[in-house]
Amino acid sequence: MKIVFATNNGHKLAEVAAILGPEWELVTPASLGITEDIPETQSTLEGNALQKARYIYERTGLDCFADDTGLEVTALGGAPGVRSARYAGDHHDFDDNNRLLLHNLEGAADRSARFRTVIALIERGRDHLFEGRVEGRIIDEYRGTEGFGYDPIFIPKGADTTFAEMSPAEKNAISHRARAVERLVEFLNKPNHKP
Ligand code: IMP
């Protein structure tokens, strides 16, 4: 059974394909001739995920899903949240984002945070949302070199290492994205959706 994943990120594609299993063939926008940036201009993770999935659905008529992820820090009122990729500005990188976050958290007693992934699926024209989250805390140093983004400063609850100190398999076993994908898979594998 074919389904479109509205992403041009090869890393995400491989991760989701591994969880979905061989019954599902993931199709990319690029393989359908859609090579432009998919717009994500909404103010929530849900809004962005829906916007990306709808954009592809409207152009192809194919069932399609998209994801959006943010790091929500309690002491910062949920920031960087939907702006996680561009926290330090449009032309800044992961290091700049991490540095700004640690700066903004200086002196904060509450260092709790969570990663939240929202997946929007447009299936036979209908919207469905799935969420995965992982609670944890922000430390005030950088630890580990695996992963990406805020991984070196985030320790998930119940662990004593950052995401960046975990192997990809260890991270994927508990990550926000994996949890959201598992909910999507559960839905897609219900008898009326199975190939
Ligand atoms: P996206 O919606 O998956 O592209 O994620 C938006 C931003 O959130 C990324 O650019 C990263 O800064 C951050 N992010 C998303 N997922 C992760 C993760 O698993 N670890 C660390 N940072 C992440």
C-alpha cells in the first residue's frame, strides 16, 4: 500500500519506513515531481503538520501525512515550540539555537521540557492527528555527539544521558517522533486500512 510522506528529509524517511514495515511503501513529494519547499507558516505544530499534508494531498489526491516537532520548555512558556528550527533566527544553526536556549534559561529553577511531535494524516480526504511526546529536562552543558538539534542538552525522564549520548536505536525506542509514528501505524494497520 502506498502512502505519501510530505518530507524531503531522508533521515526522517528512513526512520519512519523502519517503523511502518514492508507492507507500506513510502512515496516522497520529490518522486511525484513536487520539488519546491512545502510551506509551513502556521503558529502551531498541529497547524504546520496539517498545512504540509494538505499541500501535498491537494496536488496529488493521494493519502498523505506530514510531521512537525518542537521542544517546549516550561520556564520559557513553551518556547521555542513551533519555532524550534529557527529559534536563534532564520540563518542560524543548531549550535546557535542551543546557546540561546541555555542563555534564556540561566538562573531558572525549573528546567523541565518536552519534545512533542504531531503527525497529520489526510486519509480519503479526512484529517487525523497523532501526537508523541517525551518529557525531560534541559542541562546546562553539552553532552554527546549523536542525533541533532537540541539532543546534546536534553535528558529524557528516567535516563541519565542526553539524547546525543544515546545510539540512534536507543533514542528511537523512546523518542517523540517514534511514539507519534507508532500511533499513525496503529491507525493505518487497522483492518480497514491494511493492504
Ligand atoms: P522538525 O519539525 O522535525 O523539522 O523539527 C523542528 C526542529 O526541532 C528541528 O530543527 C530541531 O531543532 C528540533 N528537533 C526536532 N526533533 C528533534 C530531535 O529529535 N532532537 C533534537 N531536536 C529536535
